[in-house]
Amino acid sequence: MPVILPETIVRRRCAALIPYARNARTHSDQQVAQIAASIREFGFTNPVLIDEEDGVIAGHGRVLAAHVLGLDEVPCIVLAHLTPAQRRAYVLADNKLALNAGWDLEMLSLEIGELGEAGFDLSLTGFDEFELGELFAERTQGRTDPDDAPEPPAHPVAGGRQLVGSRRQGFDDVRIRGGRGDLLRTERTPIWSAAAWISFTFCS
């Protein structure tokens, strides 16, 4: 069976596009706002996929974002070759196949780190504050001078938090076990919050 390649991209009025009534994929207001911000920054780079009657097959979130941006028209590709069953299946596949991909965390932290250092708005990548904090922790792991570590509190409380300077710091118990599983000792280890790390990285 030959692979079908789209030959043309057409424009359709947003008001004329019909969302699929049984679309199982949901889009929160926050996510639609993220898509709208991405379109504003990069352009409408991913056409909406529709059938011959302007029914949306893939791109429901992009259509919602177009409404937020006040766009009258959006680029579309008409998938006239699909059977009704194929259209229904592709509504699912278009979303699920992308979710099945993974990340090279080393390369991802490198890219995110360099974009941040260049002053790019990292929220446009779709990663939230917590995820960015985890990536920066991965990027800088092993590069911190032990002598630069903050002093532990005089009277630490298990599971507690202490404000150090202008940054909030938490402490977790780290239990180190021997080869036979015997508890040897308990240490107090500082853990920086993701928000504090991002603030320190980009605002200091």
C-alpha cells in the first residue's frame, strides 16, 4: 500500500471547523494558553487535519488556541483518503503515538540549559517550573564545589524547612546501608527547591 503524501495545505475559517464529538483527548485552559503562546512565538507550524466536510481529525487544541488568538483562518490538510474507521483510529493515534516517545535527559538538560543562558523564555518549551528545576539539577550535578554548600541548621527538625538567606531549603534524612542492609548512620542532606534553583540561575 503506497504512503499518501499531502499535496496542498488549505485554509479554513475557524468557525467552519467541526470538532470531533467523541474526541477522547482533553485540553485544559492552561494547555490551550500554552499552545496559543507557542503559535504566537513560532507561527502556525502544524496544520489542522480535517476530513472532506471540515470535521477535525487532529488539531483540536490548535483550533481552540486559534480562537484565543483571534485568528479567522487556520492552515489545514484534508485527509480525503481515510475511511471512516481510519479517521476514528487516527484521532487516537495522533495523540498516543507522540506520548510513546521518550527523552534523552542528558541532551534535553543541555538544550534547556543553553536556551536559559541565552535568555529564552523556557515556558514556551512546554516544561513547567518543577520540570525545569529537575533538568537544571541534572545539568549541574557534580559541578558544585562542596565548600560552597550551605551550613546545616544548628537544630534541624526531621522533615522541616529552614529559610537560608533569601532561599528556602529543605532537609531529608538519607539513610546509608551497608552491604548486608544494616543501617550505619543518618545524615542531613540539603535539597534546593526547583523554584529557588530557577530563580538563582536566571535572576542572580
